[in-house]
Amino acid sequence: MAIHTNLYLLVFLPLVMLAYQLVPRKMRWGVLLAASYALYISFSSFLVLLLMATSFFTWKIALWMDEIGAQCALKQKECTDRKQKSEVKKDFQKKRVKVLRLGVLVLLGILFYVNYYNFVAENVNIFLGVLGAKLPMARVMFPMGISFYTLEAVGYMADVYWERYPAEKHLGKVALFLSFFPQIMEGPIARFPDTADALFSGEPIKMENISEGYLRIIWGLSKKMIVSDRLTLLTNQIFNNHKEYHGSFIIMAAIAYTIQLYMEFSGSIDIVIGSGKMFGVTIPENFNQPFSAQSAAEFWRRWHMSLGNWFKNYLFYPMTVSPLVKNWSKKARKKYGKYWSMVGTSAMALFPVWVATGVWHGAGWKYLFYGMYYFVILLLGVALEPLKEKRYQKLGIDPNAPWLKTLRILKTWVIIFTGELFFNAKTLTIGFEMFFSIFGNFHISSIWKYWPYDLLSEGDVCAIIGGSIIVWIIGFLKEHGWDAREKILHASTPARWSVFLACAFALLLFGAYGTGYQPVDLIYAGF
């Protein structure tokens, strides 16, 4: 029962809202937790036990670290001077680090085994075959959403370790935070303070929250069903039969897949955020007009923001202040100068982030390449930024000139489309075959000549283009301070309901469903 299905939207979600509203306020968190586990069981069966075990383990690890901290405070009271207190704190801090490492290693170890063991074993066996040895392959069932709830759990434990907030004593609150049913399949990845209190407070359902949630859900469904699901037919055809297509068709497929992925992923996040809003829970945003970005770095600050923020908080920043990076930076500054020290430090901090980004998306060389692709581009951006600024000054170019901004946006689009070509290719080898085939037999006219009308009719193409233009206009207006959703929600009741009904009719009229269309699974549910 995925979040974009009629069963979820027309049956499950309304029933959960009804049950939530009927029970006493102090029991409402229990309704949400039961609903979350029920939804999880519907697509992962008994693997809900792993989710439960992860919740219990995370809760215990955090309490253990807090308990060590309390013991440290008691021990320090017995000390007579600062030196003794410092020694005591150092000893207890070592214990807390060990507990945190245990928690992180167990959770990431499970994630690694489920997602990556067979991939690693398959590649290791290539070398072991020379020695006549072989690692056994595992029969692993994939727990849906494991990558999302594992990162949330690791982030929670790290925050408790850094004493950003105390460990939560109520197991139910931690369990609900990790399993809240709209988020469990596709995220976004939240931090404990983002949603835990609102989920547990049991605030009554309000009409304004229903209105806001409905508008967000219908908007997300429209992006998925009107644009993304239609484009799926086209991109599947070209990516699955790449040898039959060259040049302009490959470029079109890369662009189409990027639009498809954005409409599907951002649309599903709209459904997630809208579902949470029904219960008064504000789930973090995951997209911020990413195609308005003027660089690859800015694009990743606007795309899948919750994942980017997680890596920034728990990998990038810790890496930049680590003794390894600090010592290298200090020595490099003396030996090579400030510029090369900056470039080297950036490389050391960015490298693990982009390896992790590639690995997080899946087990395959294409995902590692995808991570390294952006690592190289972002590092080049860091290295060239000072030179670029000097160049602008020398040539008397205004870096904020509209024409230059437009060029930077177009350049960023090329980077994005190329990256998504490799991301969606079946293998890394096929990705390179498709990329190099762009430069052979390139004729724009061949698109019209060999267009697959059996897959997408002229009406489908109009729906895709029209839907994409509307999404772009609304994003453009928001980028410039005019939020259409806020205007609708604060309009008069007749105007507001007219928009609600118009959105529903547009979805019924232009949505891709019925004969010839198969329900399209959520792309990021597989990560």
C-alpha cells in the first residue's frame, strides 16, 4: 500500500484520521504508531520486526550515553579541582564514544549487509576465483525504507552524544519518530526535534490543516500522475533498449528522466508532507526549486535537502574538524600555501560525503560513479571559484548579471542531465555507451521521425509539456517571493474551494491511468 495509491489516500489515511480524532489525546501517538506499523507490514511483512528492533536499540543506546553522562556529573562533584574534573570527563567521554560507535556500527552494519553484501561479495569473488575461494551469496529480503530510518536513528544517537538534546525516555516517542507512516517509504530524513514533539503531542485535527494537507497531496499527485507516470513509458523504452537509440534520443531520454525523477520524487514528498500536515506535523521540506540552481553545489543544497543536510551535519562537518583534516590543513598551509590547503581540505571533507551519497543510492558501480562524478565537479567548483572571481574583475563582468545567471543555470542543467543519464542506466558500462552514443547520428529531426506514438500520443506530450510548464511557473514565482499555495490557502472560502475542485478535476482528466497504464512504483522507495 504505497502512499500514492487510492487505498492509502481514500481508505487508510481517512481511517487513521478518524481513529486519531476519536481516542483521548494522550493515546493518539499510539494510533499513529499502530498505523505506521500496519502500513509497514502491508509492504514489508514480518520485516517490521527489524524496524521495531532498530527503534528499541536506538532508544537504549541513547539512554546508555545519557546514563554515562549522569555518572560523569556525579563523579565530578567529588573532585576538588578542575584538573580532576577534566580527567573524569575525559574518561567518561571515552565510554560514551564507545557506546556511540557500537550503535552506529550495528545499524550501519545491518544496512550494509542488506543493501551491499551481495554486491561486495560478487566483486570480491572475481579476485578470490584465482585462489579457488569464494564468498557465499546471501538471500536477503529488502526492508522497505531501511536507508531512511537508519540514517534518522544514527543522527538521533549522534545528537544525543553531542548533547544537542537529552535522550528520550519514552520508547514510543522514539519508535514513532523512526516509523511515522507517511515518511517511512521515501523520507524525508528528519531530525528528532523536527517531528518528534508534534507527533507525540496529540494535537486535534484542524480544518486549516486538512485544507493545507489536501492541497499539498493533490499537487503531489498531479506532478506524479500527469507528468512523471507518462514520462516513465518513454524513459523505460529508451533506457531498456539503448542500442536502438542514438544522439538526440539519448539526450531527450536524459532530460526526460530528470524531469520524471523530479516530478515523482518531489510529488511523493508533497504527499508525505501533506499527510503529516493533516495531523499538525510539519515534515521538513526536501526540494527548493532545484532547477533554479546556478551551480552543482547549489543544486544539491536544493535537491533531496534532507539527505544533504544529514551528510553535512553528520559527515562533512565532523570530517572538517577531525584531527586528520586539521593537521593536514596546518601543514599544507605552511608548505603549499593557503589556496592549495583550502583545496586539499575541501577534497578530504567532500570525498567521504560523495562516496556515501553514491553508496546510499544503491549497490552498483554506477552509483559509486555518480557520487564521484559530483565529487569531482564540486571540488572543481571550489578550486576555480577564486580564479573565476579574479577573471570577472579583470574583464569587468558583473557576476550578478541576468545573462550570466542564465548561462550558469543552463550549465548546471547539463551537469544534472548527464549525471542522471548514468544514474538511470542499467549498468555503468551501459551508461558510458549511452553517453558516447550522443555524439553519433545526432539529428534533432529524428525525434519526430521515429517518435514512439504507440507509447505517448500527441495528447500525452501536451499533458507532459503543459504540466511541466505549470510546475516551472509556480516554482519560478515562489523563487521570486510569490507562494501560490499560501495565496490559495488564505483566499476566500469560495475561491479556495474552487481551486480545490479544479485541482481534483484536472487530476481526473489528465492523470495517467486506465487502459495502457500500469501503476508506477515510487522510485526512491527502492533506496
